[in-house]
Amino acid sequence: MKSRKIYIFDTTLRDGEQSPGASLTPDEKLKIAKQLERLSVDVIEAGFPASSPGEMAAVRMIAREVRKPVICGLARTLEKDIEACRRALEPAAKKRLHLFLATSQIHRQYKLKKGKKEIIRIAVDHIRSAKKDFSQIEFSPEDASRTEPGFLADVTRAAVDAGATSINIPDTVGYTVPREFEDLIRFLIKKNPELGKKVVLSVHCHNDLGLAVANSLAAVLAGANQVECTINGIGERAGNASLEEIVMAIDTRKDFIHCSTGIRLVEITKASRMVSHLTGMVVQPNKAIVGRNAFSHESGIHQDGVLKKRQTYEIMDPKRIGLSGTQLILGKLSGRHAFKERIAKLGYGRLNEEDTVRAFRQFKALADKKKYVFDEDIEAILENEIGRIPEVWKLEHLKVSSETGKKPHAAVSLSFKNKIHAADSGGDGPVDACYKAVEKIVKSGARVTHYGIQSVTGGMDAQGEVTVKLYVSNHEVTGRGTSTDIIEASVKAYLFALNKISARSLFPGEMPSPV
Ligand code: KIV
Ligand code: ZN
């Protein structure tokens, strides 16, 4: 069966920007528009130019600099809105005017206070007048899914006769359900067979009931040939249909949907991260396609299956959307197979069976306490528990004073080969003071290249876990320390890294003795 082309109309920069708290500067909008171009969307709805001078400037800048997709501007059926789109889209290589007017009974009665005939007249008049300047005009009967189907067919027919080249059917309030929406699209096509063929038939679904993607796909199955969507599904209230979900569903289920898009799948992850970063809207971890967990497997049974054959538990290849690959999250549900695989990846493939079993037991004990077990944890288990890292430097005593307005001060004593060495130092902060005091004793010359802290468990008595990376003799080593006192955890992490340095003989000869 021949695959039907579905146009992807991206409205991240218009409806997506209507997400509460997601406003973007013109430069940020341009950056996203350029990524959407790399993603190969067919249409970019760049904004609503009449809404503000800044928005007008942003749409104009995108129209000037983004040349491959059609650039679209939104307008109410008002001459001033159409004029704002004319000006904003003037430099575009390809442009489209998107006119909308509400058609449902509730909007006609309470918002517009207009009858059916007047609604049709307003739509037709504005499409006709805009036709002089726009060869592409999209018309949206707002709240279409709650409009009487017969009236919807009349309005859209009149819009096409007046010159609209695309008809968009919005489920403005996310009210419809897939079967109903599919029937509506079939009905409209029956009434006007040009829809979905000579005239683009588009859908624009909101996610109030979590059905935006399902409703959009139902419409595609019924004959719609354009889907309006946003990256990460951002948008007014609960958002819009998410681009990545629509595109990957069409691609993954082409055997059933028999359609295709022109999207460059490999750019999806980058687009998602960029939009999340610039809008400040965090992607939920379990979000389909682009959530942090979308290609992560935690249960031992799943991990074992994926290692034997990825497709046992994965319907899409993460590499196709720009990820580096499948992620096996090592946690309390992981099995020996995944653990062995990971330790081999970390360079401990030649560990004997007895050490592997011991390390696996340690790993399970840690996984019971911690949410995630990172590679550094496994390295620590392997190196520490299997006895590769002797604790040559050990924290004996730590006293830190830190007062508002005063420079923090630390007094540290460490033991080295059964001898105690003490030093004290000031610092920019309490951790800095401790590290300086430690360095006065150890004199490793190490440079801290990373310092991170997180809680190991929940609650007020959570253990703080500090990760520190030290750079010395062209090597970077990671140390970790855990304690309910984060300063102590910081010193332990530093000493752990120093002990690793010593064990790996990164110093010429032995670890220098304190003088
Ligand atoms: O949700 C909606 O109805 C819209 C229109 C402007 C298409 O965003
Ligand atoms: Zn919308």
C-alpha cells in the first residue's frame, strides 16, 4: 500500500509559547525555529504578530532567516491582525496566513454574540481580502469539535470557496475522543471530498483529557493530511499533541497507518532538549519518546531480554531519534546479566567469578539504599570492596567554623600509615577550607574539576553524597563520600579520590609521604 504524506505543522512557537510561564525572547524563538528547520517540519507557526511589537519582530526575524519550511502567522478575523501578519511575513520565502474564528454554539452565543450566518460572512470576507497577499491561507473554525457537524461542514466549505488552501479542525478544549473525532473527519471529507487532497485537511488537538495524540492519529486514519503539534507537547493548559509522539507513532506503525512524514528523526532529541531548556518546561521522566526513562530499563527481566535482543522490550531504536542508545538503569531490580555487562563496559571484564559474585552482592546492598546506582558507584564497589583501594589516607578529625560575614576555617587531621597529620586553613567556603587543609598535608597538587552533591535517601535525615573529580598527572579520578554531614562527605570524597590516585600509582613512585 502506498504511504500517504502527512504534513507536520509545528506550533511550538505559537501555541507552545502559550504554555503558562513559557515565554521566549525573539532570539530564543529564532534558535528553536532553526532547529525545527533541521528537523524538517513542513510549516512553522512562528507566532501571533498582532499580539505585541516583540512578537512581530520575532516572527519577522524567523521569516527572514528560516528559509526551508513555510512560515506561518496567526490572526483573528480582524484587519489589523491580518496586516500584522502581512508585515511580519513579508521577508518569508514561503508564507501562510492562519485565520481563526470560533464556530461552536457556546462561543457564538457567549464570546462572539453572533449567529451562524454572520460567522460564515466574517470568515469569507476576511479570507477573500487576505487572498490578495497570501497564496496560502489556513482557516480554523475554533472549537470545531464542539461545533454542530452540519454547520462545521458549511463553514469549512464556504472558507474553501473563498480561497482557503488549508482547513484546520481544532479540538480547542481537548474534549473529543478518538472514535468521535475520526467520524467527524470522515463526515467533513464526505461533505467536501477536496479535503485532504487539493485542500489540506489539518487537525489541532489539545491534551485536556490526555488524548491529543490519539485523537490526531484517529484523524489521520480518517484522511487528515496535516497534524499540528508542538515539541514536548507544550501548549495552552495541558498542551498540544506532541510532535515526537505523532511522528514516531506514524513511523513505528507504518504497517497499520500507511503514512509517512518528512521529519528527520535524528534531530528529535536535540529539539526536545532545546525547547525544554529555553522554555524552562521540564520534560517528565516517563514522557514517551523524549522522557529520560523512555529508553531505560530497570527490571532484571527486561534488562536480560534487551541484552539478548533489544526488540524484546523496545519498539523503537533510540539511536534513530538521536540518543546514544538503550540505557540499562542499574537499581535494585537489576539482575546479574546487566551487572556483568556493565562491569565489562567499565573495564573490569576480566574479574574472576568469585569477585564478581561479591561485587554483585555489594551492588544489591547499595541499590537497596540508593535510587540510582551510577557507574562511579560500581567502580567504587569494584575498587574498594574488592580491596583495590587501600585507605592510605583516612579522616580522623574535622572541625569547621563558618559564620555569616566571616571567612570559614577548617582544622583537619588525617592518618597516614598509622601517623596523624594535622593542618588548618581558611577558604572561600567550608568545603574549600577543608580541601585546602587536606592539601597542606597531602600535597598532591590535584585540581578539583567537578564537585556535586545529592541526597542518597529522602527526608530531613537524608545522607548527602558528594562526588568530586580530581585532576592530577593528566588523569581525572572520581571520589565519592557519604555522610549525613555534607562537609564530612566532601572530605571523604576528596580522600577517596586521593586514595585512588595512590592505588593507581598516578604519582611517580609511591604516594608522597607528608613532610
Ligand atoms: O486551539 C485552538 O483552537 C487554536 C486555534 C487558534 C487553531 O489554537
Ligand atoms: Zn490551540
